[in-house]
Amino acid sequence: VSQRLGMGASPRRWSTTDDTTTSPDDDLKTRAAEQPPTKRLYRDVLRLTYHVAARSAKGEAMRAAARAEFRKNAGETDLVKIVEQKEAAMRAISNYVVYAYAQTYKGKSDSPS
């Protein structure tokens, strides 16, 4: 019974630091580490433009705008701005995915007719 209740186990090691508080820098570094690499994000954005507009004039304009935006920010060194820009790009991709999903299943019901 004592082993089942954890009494026979080795004593817990308690941390002397407060694990619940994190500095803004730690939060930013965590957010940056959780994001995809910039090159992969760039390729995903370009792939999305091909999916949305293929090789039309609209697609070429979208790709040119995406390329220009990435080139404009290529020299950015401020981690806060980099994280914000990556999050904005990922939001744009996910917003399109949600929109496309909604358009695909618009008017379809889950129950058989």
C-alpha cells in the first residue's frame, strides 16, 4: 500500500525558483522557438499563392508582394519584430485554410439525405 501511495518512492526534488513566473524575454524566445524556420514559412506562403491563383496575373501579383515583403524584412534583427511578422504570415495562411475549408463544405450537411 505504501508504494502505491508513493511513500516508498524517492523524495521529490523541489525547485528553488518560481516556475510560474517567466520574463517577457523567455516568453519571446519560447514563441520564436515554436515557429517554423523563415525559409520554410517563405516556401509555404509561395505555395499557397500557387494554390490560390495558380499562374494567373493575380497569382503573380500575390507572389511578387510576398517576395517583396520577405526581402524588405530580410535584414531585420529585432527578435520582437521577427516573431510578430512570422505570426502574421502564419495567421494569413491559417485564415486562408479556414476560408477554403468553409467554401469547400458550404451547403453540405453532415447527415445523409
